[in-house]
Amino acid sequence: MKKILLIILIFFFTFNKSAIKKQDLHNIIKGYIEYISKKRKVDNKNEILAVTFHDQIKEKGEYSIDVAFFKPEFMEGIQYKNVYIFEGYKLILPDNECKSIEKMFKKVTYENFNQKKTMINDDFENWHIVLNKKDEITFLSPVPISGCMKSILMNKKLKFSNSYEDITFSNPSPDCIQHTH
């Protein structure tokens, strides 16, 4: 009986490292959408939501999530296997190697969004979030809007690590004023 329990515990801890909870990932994406939607009108018919998930520092168990909107006319060579739907937005998971993340979204018909026509992308703004193995946020980027990001993510009930360091600017980004006050 002890051997079976030991095998189960080893299996659980081996396959449960750095696996973000579905609700946390969805709340990060919702926070990003909320932030961008307050800055400008988002066209869910012509903009694609891209979410990437990467191991940062394997020794520390840290991983990162990047979220951004793209317009197909600016996309070229982005590798993705499937298209998903998230709250009315088409979503892709470029270069994704984590099958558990794919299960967090509803799959829809595949489309090739790599339709680059021009070099300029006037509305590109992404969020980069680093989390530790306890699924606590340790770093937010871009730094000038990190206070704004933190406010949104705290309202979405995401946890911040004790090692998270607030970086404040004397002149905060005008985009953040409406989110932090």
C-alpha cells in the first residue's frame, strides 16, 4: 500500500509542475482584453488573440505568458496548429508545446492568419507575465504599465509573489490612469 501511495505522489508532483490553472490563465487574458478595450476599439472579426506559454527558468520553476492582439495583415510565419475561440475572439497558441493549455479553450475551424501585407503594425501591444511554480506573479512587462496591469490582475483575483517588486514612474502612462484610480 505504501508503494502505491508513493507512486501516486511521485506521478502527481512530476506532472503537476508549472501548470497554470485554467481560471488564472483565463483571468490574465480577460485582463488584457479589458485593458486594450479601454484604450481602443478591438475588432474581434479582424484581430487575432495570440497567447504563448514558455518555461522561463526551469531550475526555479518559473514560466511566462504573453498575450497580444494581431491583425492578420501583419502576421507572417507564426506557427500554430489550431484556432480556438475565447469570449468571441479567435485565439491561437503559437509554438505551443503544452497540451494541457490547448484543452483550456474551445477549438474551432482552422484558419491561416499569416497574411502579411505590410511591415507596419500601429496597434501592437502585448503583456508579458512571469509566474513562479506556485502560480504567483513575479514580474510584469511592459514596465511603464505594470502598475496598471497589477491593478487589473489583482481585481481578477490573481496572486502576486512576495518577491514581486512594484516599479513606479513619476509620470505614469496615460493609459493606466483610468485603471489605477
